[in-house]
Amino acid sequence: VMWVYCTRKMEFTKQLIRKELAEFEAFFAQYLQGHGGILDTILKYLVRQKGKKMRPMFVLLSAKLGGEINQATFRAASLVELLHTATLVHDDVVDNAMERRGIFSINALWKNKIAVLVGDFLLSKGLLLSVDHGDYSALQTLSLAVKKMSEGELLQLEKARSINLNEEIYFTIIRGKTASLLASSCMAGAQTTMADAEKCNLLYQFGEAVGMAFQIRDDLFDYDDNTAGKPIGLDIREKKITLPLLYALNNASTVDKKKLLHTVKKNTKSNEEIQWIVQEAHRLGGVAYATETMHNFKKQALHLLHSFPENDARKALEELVLFTIDRKN
């Protein structure tokens, strides 16, 4: 299709919902104003950080697939952004991360206690936004996502200690920690314009497939030449067993597997050791397998999306799917 050429920058998507995105950003910024003191300073700092806004875009476009974007859609997009931001603030505390995408984290600037409380505050703002307007479907959908995200992260931490993982557990982890929020974003958006529960559920499945592809793409950055702004081997340093390494371990000889596991388990790894693990993941087919798996999730997402009539919203969602696997960060 002709419009695919602009996938990387999502030109078609951004153009289609330019007005709605601007309206969402104004709504979101206004909702986080007027609290006074240190809270205002921190919230302004968070609002100024211009991310890709992918999740709100999925909310808006899923809604547009079923009808006109409305105030309930903007509230659902804001709830998604509030929950997502809260989890990132908390994640930075858990990971003791001083930066996120090259910007100082909240805990780096204001310390852990304040960062945890700001994350809690953002969660409460999201809950109140829904409760105050009776948006109980969105609240239920996204509360379930937060539950699944927490379970996914806890399972990953549990398995990182033992480095005992199989593919089924890996997929359970990423379905929870990443795919559930994207799936719930699509469903929450759809619920603001669609009365048909089956269609809303189809969009949940669509979002989940996109989320799985998104996370595998993220995992693959660890094995790319440094094109992502994410240092090569970061997951390996943190002993995270992602799909490329998992496949390599499961397909290595007994001797190679023992050496690989020994190196991965080391608390401190040299750059040479990281490079060797990356090379082994390539040599044993792990990177190729993860890439193929990512493309299979992409195909699954597009197949689900094509059960909806062709229109501009569907085209824009297709572009977002392709961006998920085409992105460089």
C-alpha cells in the first residue's frame, strides 16, 4: 500500500489525529495543574517530557474506528497516560535508574521517597478522573492492566534470580508487563464509541498482539548495534533472559549452554563478555528466531484489525503496528 512509505515517522497517523492529539495533550496538562508546591514543579517537569504518546494514540484511533472521538475518549487516553507515567516513575525507583530516554528521572532529581509518592499521586488522579465521570468500563479495563503489569514484573524478577525460564513463562511475562497496557488502551478507546462487546474484545486482542511485537522489538535492541539510544547488552547486564537469549540457551550444546549461563549469571560482566553473549545469540539463531516471532505477532495484529472495515482510522492503526517493529528507539 502506498502510504506505508511514511511508517517510521507515522506521518499519516499524526496528520489524521493531529487536532485530537493536541486536544488530548491540553486536557492532560490542564488536569495536572494547580496542586501547588513541589508537586506542581514535578508534574510540570513530567508534562514537558514529550514522549511518542503511542498509548494515547492507540486509544484515540481505536475509538475513531467505531465513531467520533469524544470527551470520554480523552479521559480514557488521559487515564492510560497517567497509569503509564506512574508505572514508569515507580520502575525508575525499583531499577535505581537515574535517567529515562536521556532525561533525569524523578528519583534522580527528587529522591526515591518523593518519586514513589508522585507515582501514587498519578495513580489516584487516574482513578478519580474515571470515577468522577462514571467511566467504569475504562476504569475496570485499565485496573486489570495495572494488575497484569505488576504480576508480569514480579514474575520476571522471580525468574531472574534463578535464571530458570522457558518460552511459555517468557510470553506470560511480556503479555503482562507490556502487552496488557497496550491491549487495554485499545479496548478502553473502543468502549467510548462501540457498544458491541465482541468488537471491543477484538481490539483488546489486537492491542495485545501489538504489545507482544513491541516488547520483542525492545528485547532485540539489546542485540543490535547501538541504534536505539539503549546501550547494547543492557538487559544482559541486568540478567534479564529475553527471547533471543532464551532461544540460544535452549538450542546450545550442553557445553555452550553451561558457558553461556555461567557468563550471564555473573554479577559484573566486561564489555567483551557482553559482546560474546550477543554474538552467541546471533550464532545460535536466537536473534533470527525472535525477529520471526515479532513478525508473526505483527501479522496476527493486522489480521485482527482487518476484521474491521477499511477506513482512515484502520490505516492509521496499521501504520502504528508497522512503526512498532520499524522503530529505532
